Amino acid sequence: MRQQMALGGFIFGLSRGFAYERLERSSSGGWVDLDIVASKPKTHQTGQDLETLRLSGKAARALGMERLDELRAMIDSRRPFPLVDGVGRNWGRWRIDKVNEQQSNVIDDGTAMLIDWSVELKEFVNA
């Protein structure tokens, strides 16, 4: 089965009807500027921040709603998950910080015909 990413047992990809269209990755070098009176700021290294990922896409109908419920159940477990991409590279462990959805074209039984969604992940490095 082809996949874009696997977060624990959750698969992002067309094969499960839940592919992401956009991946945003943020890394910080850990530099801060300390303001000095009557001088330029001094630069100080505080250590790297945790990396963040934001995956976003569109899903359709009850299947998309189901997949978002699966992600919310993972949040409820309050634990990090291994993240592996489609070529087998292990990205380490990540926590789910936020799941967002925006439903549109909702029909009379409450099913959304279109769902814009995003998932925010943060690197987890505790021993």
C-alpha cells in the first residue's frame, strides 16, 4: 500500500482517502537577540527549538470525517507516535498538537461533502 506518511498506525495517502496536499516544516536554529542599551543586540545561542510539521488537505464525505475522528482518538491517548514517510525514512517520534477541520456543503444528515483539514505535529524528543 502506497502512503505519503504514517503516524503510528494512521496512514496519510490516497489509498486511505486521506492524502495531504501540503506539508509545512519549521526548524529553528535556537538563536535569540538580547537587546543592549545604546548598542546593537548581542546574539545568544539557547539551543534548538523542536521542529514542527503542519499537514493539510481536503477530504470528502463520511470517510474524511471518520479519518479526523481517528486522529482525535490518537490525541486522546496523550502519547507521541513514530512518523515514517513514504520512502521509509524514520522522522522520529511526534506528538499531535492540533487537528483542525472546516466542513462545507453539509447535507441534511450532517455529513460534510467537503472538509478542509490540517494537523499540527511537534517533534517529541523526551528520553
